[in-house]
Amino acid sequence: MSRVRHPLAYTTIRAGGSGTGGRYLGGMRMSTLAVPAGDSLSTEKLASMIDASCATPAATREEVKEFLDSLAGHDWAAVMVEPSEVKFARPILTAMGQRLVTVLAYPLGAYTTEVKVVQAEQAIEDGADELDVAMNLSAFRSGDYKRVVEDLAAVRRAATGHLVKAIYYSAILDDADAIRAAQLALDAGVDFLKTNPGYGNVTTPHHISVVKERFGTRVKVMASGGVRTQEDALAMVEAGADRIATSSPMMVLGLA
């Protein structure tokens, strides 16, 4: 699938580079990132919107540790690791003052509700602060919306006191279905929508704007899938994204 690029061009002042508008944090110059509306988004503000994601089942324990260590010095929205790494990552992220997020029924979503609930309970017991759960796409495309809502609502109940995001696969839905999926997630009491699980499912600014224009502040949306650069991230923010998920957080900040 080809990447769809936002038509607007963005000018980025990289951290440590020249230009006005930057400021210093911990001895390092923090850049100001230009956005089309004329407002500015500082590097530290952008970091606070990012779920820095180590979303691969192939990472070794050493590679997970290296990824976590690389995030030091920034205040991220959350840091995502696979379920089997939650116990390992929890003390590291606690020491860094970071929230921990993991995934349920990921990336396909077609698990039974009972399995998703057990996964949620285990993740919370292991130390997760937030859960990203994949919607049952088969049930959705079959028109079994009641099952979709009940599935997400069961996870929401199991994760009382924890933020829950529903992954709804925006890359393969048309606008009408994206709006319908968002409504079902709201009906289930989910806190956030997450556009895609990655794995080749690329989010575009349109995927964000179509939902935000319909629901406004009633729904929060995280752009996930194919967000690898500052340009990608700023396009999502301009479209209305409340958070960004990326496995390339330092590149998105312009620091790699």
C-alpha cells in the first residue's frame, strides 16, 4: 500500500538547529515545529502526544531495554510494549516516570471476548496503565454491531480506572464505516480511538479528520500506522489527532 502524503508542506526546525522560537530544556535547545495554522508545537509538546511503541514480537529483551533507554529525557504520552514485556518494562518506566501501554488481541482483533478480558486483567496485574484493544473487525463487517459493542464494553469493564483505546482499522474502512465504528466505540465507553495496528495499515490525515469532524471533542483519536517523520506527525495533528503512535519516536521529534 502506498503512503498518502498530506498536501501541505511543513517547515521543521530541528532540535539543536538554528532559528527563532526554540528554547532550552535541560541544556538542550528544544525546537519549535511549524504547523500550517500558524500556531507552534514545541518538541516537548509533541513528545507528550506520542505513544512511543516497541510493537514487534521479534524484539529481544536486550532490544526492548535499548528502546526504553533511548526514550529517557522526554515526557511521552505513554510507552507501548508487547504483553509479554509488561512486567519487564514496568520498573524501568516507573523510574523514568512514564506511563505503560500494551495491546490486546493484537493485531487482528478476532479473539473471543473472554480471551480479551483475561488479557486485560493480566496486563493490568503486570503493570499496564493503558490498554489498546483491537476491535472485532469480522463482527463489524458482518453487521453484528451488538457483538462489537459488547466485546469492547467487556474490556472497558475489566479495565476500570485504566485508559482503553479501540483499534478500528481505519485503513480498510470507508468514511461511513469509520464513523459507525467510532460511534460503536463511544457506545462501549472506550476512551480513545486508535486508527490502525500498523503492520502495513497506513493512517492518513483524512482518517483523522472524518471522525473528528463528525464527533468533535466527544472522541479522542490516536493516529497509528505509518507515522514515521515530523511531517507525518504534524499532518495528523493538523487533522485533529489527539495522540500519535509511532515506533520511530526520536525520528518524529527530529532527533534521529
